[in-house]
Amino acid sequence: MKILQSSRVSEVHGKMANDLNSDDNVLVQNINEYKGRGLFALRDFRKGETLFREKPIVSCQFSWNRVYGYKCCHHCLEPLETANENVVRLANDPNIVLPNHECCSTRQSFHCKCPNCDCWFCSKSCQEEAWNSYHKVLCHNDPNHPLAILDEIWRPMHYPPETSSIGLVIRILATIVQAPDPEEQIGILMSLMHDTVNKKEQLAHKMLGERFADQLEQLRMACTTAFASYPVVQSFLSPDGFAAIFALIGRNSQGIGTSSFAVWTKKVEKLATKPNEKSQLEKLIDTVYDAIEQNAGSFLNNEGSGLYAKQSTINHSCDPNAEVEFPFNNHELVVNASKNISAGEEILISYLECCDLERSRHSRSKMLSENYLFLCDCMKCQSQMGDPDVTSDEEMSSEEASEDDNE
């Protein structure tokens, strides 16, 4: 898939490298051919200290999350509901009334709707940023529009819990179309892109395996229809190009979660200083969460994903020294040290959920190879090399069978 001349690629990559290394806290460096790039600390960091913050190249709310009524800014995913509206909907109980409304951070007076479609934004600035970046191409109010049909095709292929979105693919293509310099935008995306199959390990990505071949082609054809009038993105709509975009978001996209109720909870907890106030507040919060769980289960947040230039250079470890957080309740992330980090040390996060880090080495390796196309050789995995090559589920079944035999 040749999209740019090699000289143009070098120019764009050089500019991007300068942008990534523009602060004094961290440095992106090439490690080796297999690992590629990594992020390293330029000074000592204490546990809890912020290494950097970053807005995404592009982000998008998950499709089912939007359909189920989770209301957030079409651009930055900031919640559009008040904390009270949020819990009333999630618990399906109009009688819930939260105290301390001043602890709700939702600023509904700033919200605005696109005049040409049904998309809502948290502010005029977000609306303008979206319009200038991708929304001009994607804006429509037609249920039979190719983009609406594409979303309808996607949802039956990817039921909750969602980990990816065709919406992110669409916005990637739209940012190229609307970019002042489309070649530069393509170069930025290509710097994040890898082959859909790792040549060293030949580990097929689960989204691009035989099981998904027909679905991928169906999505590609729908995308081709939606972007038929934009020659600049046609190379990404070839079978190889489209597979590469899916590999890109499958390997590099970062999950995003926002919640007006979660922010309200953090703020109101700081107000409760007396023991009886704290006890009453904890009881109220527990009651609300119980009601939400009974009605909505574990789906509490506005959820989506984004592509981040600097964050995507951070390698994985099953024993990480940093973590990604979203303290601003929108798509801007912060990477904080979860341990003390020394100058020159590589910054490492976990690509797996916290609970998955406690699974067996073989289970972790299986999840990482299927989803990210590499075999982990972090210190934790090296220390467990002698463990049996069985998944945690197999270990559990074996232990249960052993207990049954003893009985």
C-alpha cells in the first residue's frame, strides 16, 4: 500500500518526531526493529506525578453507546447530561434527586447543536473544531445516507461491550479529506500504522482473521460508497488499505470514558467533612450505584476511543510504571506515574485491564498476541516463563476437576 513518496514520508515523520519531543519531560526513541519506538523519562518522576497530557488526533463515541442514549459532546465526549439526569436515566428512576447541584460540572448553557444535523456539542469551540476537522464532510440528517447505513451495518457486527468503532475509521478518513495538507495528515497516521500481520510472529489480528473477512469487506464497500467523491482517501479503501486502518485502531486506539455522575461523586465527597455527613453520603451513593447496576449493569459511562500520537508510542508491560487517566471528563488524557520513575527509564503502561494482569502468563500472552500482534517479554512475563502454558480458565477448570476427584 504505497500512499506517499518516501521523501514526503521522511519529511512528515521528521516533523512529527519534533512535535512529539517538544517537552522536557519525555522523549520518543527507537528501541529496535521488533519493538519499534518507546517513550522514556527525561527526569525523575514521583508516583502520582503527571508525565504529560494529550488531546487525540481523532476520537469518537462508540456506536451502541450513542444509540442507547449516552449523551456526550459529539467531538470531545464531555457529558451533556447533568449528574442528576445521568443517574435518573441509568437507574430508570425519576424520583432520584441528588443534593449539592453545585458539584455538577455540566454547563448546559454552553451546549449547542449543529444547525445542519442532530449532533450536539459541549461548546461552540468544540463545534467549530469538529466542523473544521471532519464534521463538514460527515454532517448529514438523512437516515438513508451512506454513513447512516454504514453505522447500521457495523452495530450487529460489534455488540457491547464495545472496544472499537467504525465511527473512528470514518473520522480518520474525513480528517484526511478536510486537512489543509492531506499528505501530512496521511503521514501522521502512517507513522502509527503497522502491517496487519506481524512478519516476525505471524500473529493474525483477530479483527482481520478469517472469521471477519466477509464483514470487513462489507464495511469496506460501504465506506467506499460513502467516500466515493474523495480521491485523496481511495488508497485507504483498497482491501489492504482498509485492513491497515482496522489494524491501526485495533492496536493503537485508547478507550475513553466520561461521566457526569462520577465527577459529581468526587466533588461532593470532598464536601463531607463530618462523620455523619460522610456516612449519609456514602449510603446515598451506594444506593444510587445499586439502582444503576440493576437497570444498566456495568455500562455507566459515555464510552468511545481515540488515537493519540504520543500515548501510542508507550509500550506495554504486565508490570507497568504509568497509567492513562481522563481527569478532565473529556477526550484529553493524562499519563501519570504509577510508580517512581528514574530519568532514562522507559515509560510503560498496560494494554490489558487491571483484572487481566492477574491472569496467567499464557492468558496474558494470548490476549496480547491476538489484539496487539506481539509476544510480551516484560520482566513479569520473563519471571513466569517456567509456568505451565495454560490459560487462567484452564487452570481454574483443572483445579475444580482436582477438587471433584478428591471428593
